Amino acid sequence: MSPNGSDRSPRRPMRRKLLQAMTAGLVLATATGCTYKDFPRLGMPTPTTEEAPRILSLWQGSWAAALATGVLVWGLIIWSTIFHRRSRTKVEVPPQTRYNMPIEALYTVVPLVIVSVLFYFTARDESKLLSLTDKKPDVTINVVGYQWSWGFNYITPVEGVTGDAKTDKNLAAIPDRFKNAFPANAGGVYDTGTPGTRNPQTGNPGPTLWLPKGKTVRFVLTSRDVIHSFWVVPFLMKMDVIPGHTNAFQVTPNKEGTFLGKCAELCGTDHSRMLFNVKVVSEDAYQKHLQELAKKGQTGYVPAGIAQTSHEKNRETNNL
């Protein structure tokens, strides 16, 4: 019986709260709509490029490391609260431990080891994903970010279209180290969008970038105004689009379909409307689309963006 005469155990409220917390956690876990097949991806969409599994593996590994660290910390906290609680010893102030060098060394070295391991795998995968020398691109797309939509310059020879991407004045902002990989006599075609543009098949907002399945695509990213970020969600890859600085990466789409893309950098008032679509199709359908753009008169290239400053040009020259 408790001191106030009640036979109600003081532990019951705690048990009730624990049951409520477990119930709430179960509801949160099941209300996400994820299936058991989705769970291993830990919130990531299904990868749709050959490079995306590497990113997914890094994501899963980071979660595994975080979970292991969390279990250790939670275990120590629970152990301390159970075996060092005041009710066990009836001592007001427990014995104090000072200057325990092994423990201090442990909680200094262990975090350094964890961070070093995460840094190693991140740097290894980043170097692999951003390498432009491992594989020659089959397709080159100049992605142009501007407030508040996107332009796509298809840098490729198109039948009936004359010109040369290497000397086109609209692509003058792109450094020569990227132009050297452009195909010869690439007259090219383009497509642009506005926030009100819609994909005719899905009705999703934004312009649609077409890509051929199974072909290595190099994205050359340029901006006309402020910093944007080019993110195709199921590619699991995004990169900043910076005025005065050209970024690039390449992927190989391996699944046909229409996927969502967006700007992942807060770029101003209508940032949320900077959406686009990526449609991965067969090689024949891709070539047919290029011909359709040419028939519409969308030949040549739209301005790529802000030219690089002398400082940026010098930096890139010194790093080559």
C-alpha cells in the first residue's frame, strides 16, 4: 500500500505512459504508407540510374552507423538510470569520478574514428560519382537554371540543323574543358519552360527533359541569375547550379518512365514553382523527340548563363 493509503502502485502511471509511447511509435511507423519492400531504402525512392545504388548504399550505411551509435548511447543511458538510481543506494550524492583518463580518451577517440570512417566512404563515393573521366558521355545536356524555370540545351548533332556547340556564342559561359567533350558540328536543339508549363502526358508542372535509356548522360549546369540546384529525385543525385561557375556530373538512366525534378536551393519568391520532369525513353523515341523540337523551330541553343569571372577561370586552370 502506498503512503497515502491507496493500494495503487506508483509504477502504473509509468507503465501506462510507456504503453502510450509504444502505441504512438507503432502508429507513426505504419502511417507512412511504406511497405516492407520500401523500408530498406529508409525513405529514398527506387533508384533509376546505374550510379544511384552507390548513393543508396552510402545512405543506408550512414543510418546503420547512426543506429549502432544510438543503441550504444541509449544502452548506457538506460544502464545508468537503472543501476545508479538513488532508490538503490539511498545516498544523496553518489561518489564522483574525476580525471578518469581512459574514459576521457575513449570519448575523444571514438567520435574521431566514427567521423573518419564516414568521411572516408563519403569521399570515396563522391570522387567516383563526380568523375567525368571514367566513362565518355553518349549524351550531353546543358541545364540552364533561371528564375523561375529551366532550359535544356541538347548538345548533339541533329539532322537538318547546322551549327557548332563549341563556338556557339550562347554557350560562351561554358569553360573549354567541358566544350572539348562536345560532339563536333553539334547544331543542337533546345527546350525551355515557365512555372505554368505542364507535361502533356502526366499533367505535372514544369518542362520535360527527355533522356535515352541506357546511355551515359552528362549534365553541364549553368545559371542565368542566382544559385539553383538541379535535383532529379529518383536519380538520388543533385548539384548546385551556380552563376559564374559551371558544374557537371553524369548518370546512366536504366529505367524508362517520367520522373519528377525540382530546384533544391531556395532561390527566391517562386522557388517552389521551379519544377521539371525527366522522361526516360528508348533511343528511337529520344531521337524522334529531337526531330520534333527541330520541326518546331527550337534549333540552336538558349543562352547558358553568366560567364565565369577571371578568378574562377584561373582557379579551374590551376586545378587542371
